[in-house]
Amino acid sequence: MLEAAASGQGVALARSRLADLELASGRLVRLFETTLPTDQVYYLVYPPAHAERPAVKAFCDWALDLPMPD
């Protein structure tokens, strides 16, 4: 979705943590400063056999290192 917006195909409604790099690089800009509070929860799920895969571990490490709201 962010890639589509960055390539000019429309706008995206995205979590700020996921869009921060695109915003910082200038590939995307905010349409307005309004933010929407959310109480959504996300789970990292994968088949047990994939738990030791480097890509799975790297993604989980990245996601768990994201700053959490207060």
C-alpha cells in the first residue's frame, strides 16, 4: 500500500511506524497532521518449522524493537 502511494497510485492510510521511513526520506508526505488513536493489537505468527529461519528472526526482532506508544 505504501509503495503504491509512493509511486503515485493514490493515497494510503497507514500506521505511522510503518510509514516513518518513507516520510523521513520524502517519498511520502502527510496530507494533514491529524492522527487516529487505535487500540488494535498485532500478532507475529508463523509456522513452528520456520521459527529458526533468519528472515523470520530478523523480522520478529525488527517488529519487537519498534517503539511502543505510552
